[in-house]
Amino acid sequence: MIRFMLRSAVSAVSLSALVNLTCLTGPPLLAQTAAPKVLRAGAASSNITPPLGSPIVGGFVPFPATHVHDELHARCLVLDDGDTKLVFVVCDLLGLNRLVSDEARAIIQQDLGIPRENVLICATHTHSATSALGRDARILSDTMDEYQRFVARRIVDGVKRANNLLRPAQIAWGQAEAPEHVFNRRWHMKPGAIPLNPFGGADKVKMNPPAGSADLVEPAGPTDPAIPFIALRTPDGKPIALLSTYSLHYVGGVGSGHISADYFGMYCDAVARLMKADRETPAFVALMANGTSGDINNINFRKPRGKQEPYAQMKFVADDVAQKVNAALDKLKYRDHVTLAARYREPAIATRQPTPELIEWAKKKIADGPKVAGKTDLSVIYAERTLTMAKHPDKLKLPLQAFRIGDLTLATMPCEVFCEIGLDFKKRSPLQPAWLVSLNHGYYGYLPTPKQHELGGYETWLGTNRLEVQASEKMLSNLLEMVAELSVSRPQSR
């Protein structure tokens, strides 16, 4: 009993001393030092392959799918810095209707608490996928079809699974280059070599001119050889995900009636093999988004290649780009933590409206029908598109996003963006490095610069192009302002 009383007295004295010391000096050192924040990352992939018989889009006239060469996916990545979560989803689709993105982001916000403004959902622009754009991309609808609802649900499932797999991560970013695969597809040609456009007017440039033609003069714009990427791994070095982008429209050369993710999907598979990450558990996920490739393709018009077997060129490009990115991984410096942030705006951009004279032309052209019965007639197709555009509202609110990941910035536009716009963004961004991704949260046609509009060509025709001539400048100005907001406070990375 005496020993117990002595121990109690000593304990009381010790506690009193500790309280007095705390009052004089503040909390103990361990309590003063907050635990360092941990970056976490998780990735997952959802299959979004449609049933056979669904219409494949990418050309002027859809046709039914008869075979699946390789599956389509929604590839999902979630990042968490301890305060903010960002979500990136890349879908193997030509494009996606805004309704699909709005539905998926609303559910993600409701179920996971991640703000919809922090979620990027974009399409790769493969031309061998079925449509998540609805019956007609130019018709503004307020209801989704069955496949669109399926894609939205699968996106949500993929993001939820990626969120379930969040784990401590290290992050790095870098860049490779592959200039030999990208070519500007708009060409100046010798006088008289460019046929009249579907409206009966004269263009100054031609999209996809005859390869090897003696009438070629020079390309109408630049290319961007860069392949920027973000790599994520566990602290012990196991790969988690690789998010990359390349400004190449698509490659093509698929089998008749085949569904395929094009080089985007093949690249993802090749990267996983080269990184020896194709058998990881949880699964490693590679994502390849479309950069700014509205006027870029894989055809060397000066020196055309011969005929190839289906998928041969696609695989060649995918493997080569993957090898270049894999080689660049050795030069990376990984960070244990970066700060994440996002900005989102919906500026009102005017739409292009046909004149009364053009509407009358369109009605007559449709009434007259194709020049050759049963054959595709571009004039009739664009007459129909003209009448569709006449039903558009005067303005549309377009979703723009900018993300900050440490010192890196990634921004988005919901169009097929011309290459020079992406290069301009990279040059003018307050944060570096910077890159631009196309086809996010909707599909609003091609986005040329005002100068390119003056040259005409397929990408500027009414119906192919849906937004005002100054749209690219207004959207770029908004994005640069958003990045400037993100750059006010400089996040710390370690």
C-alpha cells in the first residue's frame, strides 16, 4: 500500500510538471510537427466495347460493326494529395456527347465526393469505335441512348475502382518526341488543283490531298512531335499508371467492320509490356489522350507509303511511340508529394449560323438528291448539316478545364483542336511544362484558328465546324487566365 501511494504521488508530480512545462513552452515537439502529407494514386480500366451491329463512326456514313479486333476501354486515374482529388478518364471513342460526361461526373461527385470540376473525361478519337455521340453529333439532345448510358456507368465504375485502389505513390513527369509519325494534313496546292467544296466555293487549302501529287506546295500548319507524360509508382518502385498524350489524330487501317481502339490502345498495351508492368496486381494502367491533332495525321504526303496489311501501320506507330516513352522513363526524378488543384469554366461561345441564302440552297440540294443515286454526295450531306446547324442556339456554354500537378499544368478543350493552338498554349502558359488535351466533356467539331478559317478546307466547313471564327482565341484566353489563377501560389513538392 505504501509503495502504491508513493508511485501515485510521483505520477502526480510528474503530470503537474508536464502541465507546467507545456504552459511555458507549448506542446511537445512531436505534437507540433504535423505528419507529412502523402500523395496517393489509383488506376483502373473499364471495358466499354459495344455489341456487334452497332454503327461504327469516323467516316461520312456509319456502318455496322461485324468484329471486335481489340476491346475499347475507359481508362481511369485518381490522384489525391491529402486535400484535393483529381480524376482523369480517357475513353476509346471518337468523341462523347456532353450528356455522358455530365452524368458520369454527377454520380462521381455524389458517390465519391469528388467535385465534378475536378474530373476530366475525354475521348481518344479512334475512328473505329461506335458512337457515344448519339444519332448525330450535331443534334443537341437532352436524353441519352442505351450505349451512352452504358458508357457513363462504366466510367463511374472505373473511377470508383481506381479510388478503391488509392495507395501511396511517387510522381514524375517527362517528355519524349516522335516527329516521324506526325504530318500536317492541310496543304497549299498549285492553282486549279483544289476542287470546289460541297457548297460550291473555292478553298485555299485541301485536307488530305493525293499523296505524292506534283501539285503539292507546302503544309498549311505545323506539327507537334512531343509526347508529354506523367508516371506514377509505389514508393518501392512498382508502376501504377502512366498518363500521356500525343498530337496524332489517329492511324487507321483496320479490318472491314472492325472495332478497334487504334494506336491509342495498342500504345497502352506496348507501354505496359516494355515497363514489365503487364502482370501487376493491382493492374497497371496506361492512358493515351489525344493532344491537339485537329489538322494532323500519319500520312507523309511527300513520300507516300505502299499498301499495308490491316493494323500494320497502327502497330508500328504504337510500338515506336511506346519505346520512346519507355526510354525517357530512365531520366525521371520522382517526387514523394505534389499539390493538386483544378479550375473549371464554361464560357459562352457563339455558334455558326447559316445565312437565309444558304438555307435555301440546302433545301434545294436535299430535294434534288445525290448526283448519282445510291452514292455518297458531299453536297447533300453538308446541306443536311446546314439545316441542323440552323437549329443550334446562338451560343453554347463550353466546358474548359485546367489542372495543376506540382508545377505541371494540363488543360483541355472540347473540340478537335488544331496543332498550333496547342503549341501556343504551351508557349504562353504561366506554368511549365504545359500541355493541352482535346475532346473533353463533349464534341463541338473542329477548332481552327481565325487564320486557318481564312484558308477554308474541310475543317472549316459549316457542319464540320460549329463554332464562331474567334472561338479558339476566346477559349485559349480563358484557359490562360485559369492557369494564371493556379500559378498564384506555388505548390511545394518533395
